[in-house]
Amino acid sequence: MNPEKYNRSISLLCPTCGCSDFSCEEGCDDTIQVMTCASCDREFNKDELIQENSENIDEHLSEIKEEVLKDVQDELRKSLKKTFSGSKNIRIK
């Protein structure tokens, strides 16, 4: 399995206007970043913006989980078929 296949880029959206363009101002600490919406000028910190987009993030995470599960099942099925290919008593569908 190729883990690069499951990398995703999720656009975070402003909950007020739906814009995905933000300007970022660094705070005195790396964990404190002020994100300002380019359209409506609403300000968030990074954690607030992620929390506001949690539904979108969870949906993408669910899709990735389904893909990983399907790929693991396929790999396991192929491995078992290869392992028991010479056996007359064991059949794998």
C-alpha cells in the first residue's frame, strides 16, 4: 500500500462568508496565529478555524477511512489467494 495515496488537502472555509482565502499574522508564539478572512475581515485563531470546519474535516476523514479499509481488504484477499492457491481444500472468494 502506498500511504501517499491517502494524503488530502482540505480547504478551510470562513463560516461567515464561505471564503477560503485568509491572511495569516504570526503571534509571539508559534501556536498563536491570527487568521483574517480576505472577504469579510473576520479574525480567528488557527484552532477556532479548524473547529469551525470540523464537519468538513470529519467528512474527508470518513472517506479516507473507507478507502484504507477497502484497500486493506483487497490486499488481504490477494495475499490469502496467493498463499492458498495450491490447496484443493481451501477456497477464497
